[in-house]
Amino acid sequence: MHSLTPISKVMGISVVSYDRESLTVAAPLAPNINPHQSAFGGSLFSIAALAGWGLMQMKLSELLLDCNTVVMSGEVSYERPVLEQLLCVCRLPNDSAKVFETLVREGAASTTLTSVFKSNNKNAMRLAAKYHVKKKPGPDK
């Protein structure tokens, strides 16, 4: 993540866990703080988008698929401030097998992934982002 998206290193993003269905990433509050001493909304959005991107990259690697993944759009809701370490979980949707089948068959697919931050065990921020995945052309193309 740090080599492909250098800002992730500056933000202090690290992978906490991956279980083939979800990716959890963390970042310290200090480099992502706003003037109100809570997490900056732009940082939360960026970390949530990178959690989805990272989840897709992990899954594509598992499936031995060489693809480009981009965020197409996103709907975000900020429900409460995050005042501690930033912890974001992104999960694959229930229909993810169909998405990957489409990707293999047609060379491209889109899916929506939801990333969630919690604060005091309550939802603090949610991003539902649409990602487009396209297989990279082979060496003869």
C-alpha cells in the first residue's frame, strides 16, 4: 500500500488483519487530526477508500489476477467524531463470487464495498464506495 499510494505512509496506515473476507486497517490520530482534536473527515474518507482498495488487491492476489482497481464513486456518512486510533473495517459483499466470475469472464467488473469506522463501539463513519476492477492486458497486447 505504501509503495503504490505514498500518502498512506504519511497518514500512518497499517494493516491490522485480513481474513479473506475483510480487511482491517489502522492509523494514528495525530497525523490525521483536525482543529477539533478529532479525526479529519478527509483522512477518514481516504483511509476508508484505501481499505476497500486494499481488500480488492488482497483478494485479486489470492485469485492470481493482475488488475487495476479504481474508486468510481462513494457515499459517505459521518455519524460521530473519532477521538482515538482510527480503525477501519471493509468487508466483501455477499455477491463477491459473482463479481470475480464476471471479472474473469469479461475482463472487468464493478462492485460496492463498505468501510466502517467505529468510535466507542458505535458507527462513526461509513463509506459505501463503488470500485471498478479491470484486468491488465497481457504482455502480447
